[in-house]
Amino acid sequence: MEPILVLVHSPSVGPATWSPVADRLTAEGYQVRVPSLLHVGAGEPPFWPTAAEAVRADLRGIPTDHPLVLVAHSNAGLFLPAVRSVLDHPVAASVFVDAALPARSGPTPVAPPELLELLRPMAVNGILPRWTDWWDEADIAPMFSDPAMRRKVVAEQPRLPLAYYEQHIPVPAGWDDHPCSYLLFGPPYEETAAEARARGWRTAHLPGEHLHQTVDPAGTARQLIELTAGEARP
């Protein structure tokens, strides 16, 4: 039974960031799911249980003996241990794509102190602007090669509460008892990729900006398959 690839987007953006890769993988014969985490910031903290449950709910109807490959982009990487802990399905592999890593032990902060210093003055009544509004145009424009894709990604972004970035996400012991790997696009995630290598994980580098999966879906799909060779073969 071939695993289903579950592409988990950062709650800071939306599922459109994975749509081109999902389309490419589907065309090549792979089974793919792209759960929506757009409502993770609704309600009261902590928000990580909502993220984990959103992935679990998306997989209802799939037989529980069907294995999965979990693929997380950006800060969705911090949620993978929590996601794993609530799933009814076996996880054959996990891939972190230009993603933050869970702490080796103990709860992981969603945002480091320097990012929180940047965000707190932006919040109005506890709510932040959209992620792409945090940065200058010179930072955002290089992430997009297609104006239509940029409009789609920007339009679906949620406005998350500051409390989302102030939360700590638990790291259940033994969550990584399966093959894990890391796909690096570029700065500022080189140190994170080095940490993945230090953990003994397979790593690969596909040079690009942070949303490179929307620019080069074919290359991203190819790297995902190579990193999970033997786990996700149609």
C-alpha cells in the first residue's frame, strides 16, 4: 500500500502554497492531501490542538491502516509532532520543507524572541497583519514569479492573533521514530538544515526563496519523492 502524501501548509499562509506541488504529484500518480489550516487562529489559545485536529479531520474516510508521508512547510514543521500524536494512521516518513524544527525535547516556541519583538508593535487589538504585509516589497517580490499565484497566496492568508506566535507546542517523546528528512530552499534556514543533518536526517537543497514550491513545483515534487524513496512510490 503506497503512502498518501499529506502536504501541510504554514498557518501563516494557506493551502494555495502547496497546490502546484499537489497538482504535480497527482499528475504523476501519487495520492495527495492538502489539509486547510486557515482557521487555526480562531478561538482561544493554545492553537496547536486545532492544527493537529485539522489534519486528522482531513484524513477521515481514509482507512486507518493506510500509511502517510507528512510534509510540512515553514512553521508547520513545529506542529508535526502534535499532528503525529493524534493521527489514527501510520506515518511512513516526514519531510520538513524550508521549515522550523521541533525542539529535541520539551515544548517548542512558535516564534523566537527577536521575531516577537518585531510582531508585537504590529498587533492591533491582538491581531496581526497578513504575513506578506510584515515585510518590505523587496523581500516579498522575489518569492513570486507568477503574479496570479501571488494574488492567490496573498488573498487567502489569515490575520492571526499575536497569541498564535506566543504559544509553545509540545513535542511528544518518540514522535520521530520513522524516517525524517529536510528540504532546504535557502536563507534563513541553512542553520535549521544543519540541525536536521546533525539529527541524522537526510537533507537536500533546492535553491530558491521561502515559497519556492510555488515557483518550481516540479523540482519540489521530485525532491520530496527522492527524500522519501521507498516510502511514497506510485
